Amino acid sequence: MDAQHQYGPPANAGPRRRRPGQRVPRPLPALEFYLTELLRPADPTGPWGPYAFGLSGFSDVITQFNGANGLIGLHGVNRPDLVGTDASHGCIRLRNADIEKLAGILPIGTPISIRG
């Protein structure tokens, strides 16, 4: 892997925290981001799948995750039945085969448009 790839989050990553009284937003509005990092979780069969991209946007609901800010991401899954549902707290879930392909071709800085 080249220098753009980073490794994390730890296999024992804690739960995401919400601000008191806030609800998880439903369909995302049209948003423009770019890729900031590529993570390779220690457990590729875990909830983030084999890879996770960090985006340049932050959740307005999840303020902290694993000791860092609530970054919005694109990641694989350990439950393919949740792809395309509103089960996430702001991230976009992709099939593992799709995130693996994207991890091999998308450089950090690639623009990402999200349409809700």
C-alpha cells in the first residue's frame, strides 16, 4: 500500500456518542465532500468491513467517535442487509466488494457528491 493509506480504527473501538436530545438524521441532503483518509480496520469482518474512507464532513449528530470528531465516512459492512438502509449514524455503507474496489482506485482528495 502507498503512503495515502492509513490503518485503524482499533478492533475495540467504542460506541459512537450522540448529543443529548438529538436524533439521527434521515436521508442526507445533497452534500459535497472529498476523501481525507483510507483506513483498514484490524478486523475486516467487523462493522466497517475491510476498508473505510474518511470524508471531509462531520456529523452534526455524532460528535465523537473513538476519541476523535464524528467524521462522516464510506465503509464496508459485516451485515450486507443494512446497505441502503438508514441504519447508519451518518456514514454510507457499501458492499465489501465495492469498497475494496474503490480502495484500490480512488486517491485521497477525490471529490464525493452525496445525493439524499
